[in-house]
Amino acid sequence: MKERGCNLLVTGAVSEPVTARATQRLLGSPVEERKRLVTLTDTPTRDVDSRLPIGVSADDTGVRVVERRRIERSAAEAAGRESASDTGLRCLEGEISRAVASLDGGHGFSPGELRLSLDSIGPLVEVYTVSRVREFLRRVCDTVEDSNGMGHYHLPLSDDSRRVREFEGVFDARIELRQREPFGPEQRWHVPGYGTTGWIQI
């Protein structure tokens, strides 16, 4: 999956610190050459550093942050309040594509070099229909795979929820999160054609 590019749905009704820790891991080791794109659909930009690997900052040249609320405000000003809701997802998709292009610099990415995080799908389905969000996600996933990258997309709900079922077909696999005391955050992978792994600590 890493060699050809992949997109992962991250599920589990877990706390914000567990989500942040999983994101840190999925964005790649700070000692390896990585280009990181963090897309925030509802989280304030000031909290982005908690999602980046230790030693990596939002100000680093290999990091881009895309903030949905800022983009939608710009869309509303440019297109008018009535049509802004129709263009919001397209504007967000365009901003993600431009961020990927700016990280590329025209040289292309090695397998797994590009890492994308989208936190989270939940606020999008509060504004847009499931079918429109699904199409948006498919296009973003195509962008990631065309770059041999690894994308992960949070949906902080129980893995057996109806909403997860609505979106799981867009992705290559799911990562389910949980937190048990005294073991701390854990994950298990659900991979079509392979099955489900055991629980392991993050």
C-alpha cells in the first residue's frame, strides 16, 4: 500500500489526544524525508502542532496547513452567501491540490513521502450531503495516490456506525482507534482481502 499510494479511514470514538497521537504517527517519522499536508475542517489552526510529529513545526518548509473555515470565508466573499455552499468543497479540494503541488516542487514524490491528514470528515457532513462529501474524498484520494502518498481521514465515530459504512468504500483500509487503561491508545487495521489485525499500542 505504501509503495503504490493509499488512503486510510481512521475511526473510533476516542478523545482528542488519541486522535492527535495517531495523526503524529501517520504523518511519518521526523527523521525521514516527508512532506506533510494537514487539512483542518473544524480544528483551529493554533492546534496543528499537536498533530505533527515531535520536532516538526507548521512553519517548516515541508509542511502545509489547509484550513477549511478560512477557505469557505473567502469563497463566501467571492461568490456570495447563496452560492458559497455550492463551491465550498471545490474550493477546499483546489486548495489541497495546490498545497500538494507546492510541496512537490516539480520533482515528484518518492513512495510514502507525501503524507496527508484530514481532520475530520464529521464537520463536512454537517454542511454537505454524504454523496457530495464522498465525491470530494474520492478526488482527494486520487490526488494522494497519483503522488504515491499516504492519506488518512478521521471520522471519530464507532467503527460499526452507519456513517463509517457510508464512507469506508472510498478508502483502501480502516484504522480503528481505542483507548484502554492502563494500556493507553491502541489501533487495529481492517484491510479488505486480508482481515483485521489484533490490537497494538500506538
